[in-house]
Amino acid sequence: EKLLFAELGTGSGAISIALSLANPNWNGIATDIDKNAINIASTNFNNCSNYSNLEFCYGHWWNPLRKFKGELDLVVSNPPYIPEDIYKNLPREVKNFEPKIALLGGVDGLEHIREIIQYAPFFLKEEGWLVLENHFDQGGKLKKLFLENQFQFVEVLKDYSGIGRFTIGR
């Protein structure tokens, strides 16, 4: 089935590239606020694919997707979700591996998540899905935010360790 997906905050492009390769009939748009990340993701895609079903756009969350309002079937994101107090105590090897902008989610870790959820209904099709990765203790809070923003079929999915790490809603 053909569908249009977007990834907000693509970083190296791993999620969007995997979706594009596994689903050649799908078309995707991967966004990031870091121009260097967009260049890396685009290069990664070109190095592992002959497909042309993935586009890379620079900008903050929904801004690069303005022309796709009401057209997206699926939006995925692994946004910054680490609360400020936890970020301060992260091991140096974690802080050195990812840029601060990719990790820090504000005082409670939900700053970017709130924005993504709030505007998602304007960009998703009526039956479209939003999938967000979250901190291990944020699933209940995300579920509440989804429901407050008119999402249905909201569920917190567990990772392979049995921890609620992904929140999904339609």
C-alpha cells in the first residue's frame, strides 16, 4: 500500500531509511533542525539505496512539512525527551555521543513532545498514526497528552526489555 510518512528529527536517518528500504512504495520526508544531520542522513540514504522515495528537509519539527497538512499517513519521531535534571547527570560518554539538542527535552523532558503532539492533528490524515519514542517513565504522560489532543487508539508499547518506550496514537 502506498503511503506518505515523515520523520521529525531524523538525525543520521536510520529510521526513515529503514522505512524507505523496507517499503519501496512509500514516500517519506525526513526533517531535522541541524543542517549537518540532514547532509549525513541524505548521504547515508544515497549510500545504501537506489530508491528515490525519501526526501530530506531542514527545519524545526513541522515547519518543513507545511505543504503536507492533512496528507501524512504516519509520523515517527525520536525527539529529545531527557529531563534537565537527568541530563545533568548523564555519563560523559552519552553526552559526547549525541548533541545536547538531540537529548535535552526541557525541564520535564516533554517540551518538544508537547509541540509535536499538539500540531500532529493538522498534518496527519484522519486515520493517520503518530509514533513517538519516550523516556522510560513518560509513557503515561504521553498517553494523556495524546488523548488531550484528540488522538484515539493510544497505546504505550514496550521495548524488548519490557519497558514502555513508544507511544502510538491515531
